[in-house]
Amino acid sequence: MIAYRKDEIISASDMARTFSSILNSITQKTKEKIAISRNNKLEAVIIGIEEYEALSEARELLEHQEIYQIIKERENGKTISHDEMLSRLGIDKNELAI
């Protein structure tokens, strides 16, 4: 879990009242992040666009690495042909609509 300093947490009602100054603190990089709380529960975080884009790219890279790993694991596994799969499922290849 990410830790937030007291000055990085703002209530939703205070956020609504001071949105412009909060946005300025993020865009001018005087604050890295602002956590918004509602009913004493953290609900959202505001971060700069550069940070968001970097996080999105990192997440996408991780997804690609996971897919690559799955493909590598399956490369050496047992496979069957399309015709064999149809046969196992009791499907007549000639009855398939193409």
C-alpha cells in the first residue's frame, strides 16, 4: 500500500472548493500526488499527466511480458490440430458455416 503524507490528502469537499490550486500544485510539481478522501476513506488520486502516462506504459509493458510468458510456456505443450478438436467435440467440419 502506498503511504500518503498528511498534506497529500484532501477531502472531496475541500477538493471541490480548491480544485484550481490543487491542480496547480500537481502541474507545477510542488506535490507529486493528491489523495482524495470521502467519509474518511481514500477514493481517488490525482497525479500529473507525465506520471500517468509513464504508469500506463509500464502497465502495458507488464501485460505484454505476461502474454509473452504464457506463449513461451505453451510453446512446448501438447497441441492438437483443428480437425482433431472438431472430432473430439463431435462437430462435422462440413457442417460449419464459413
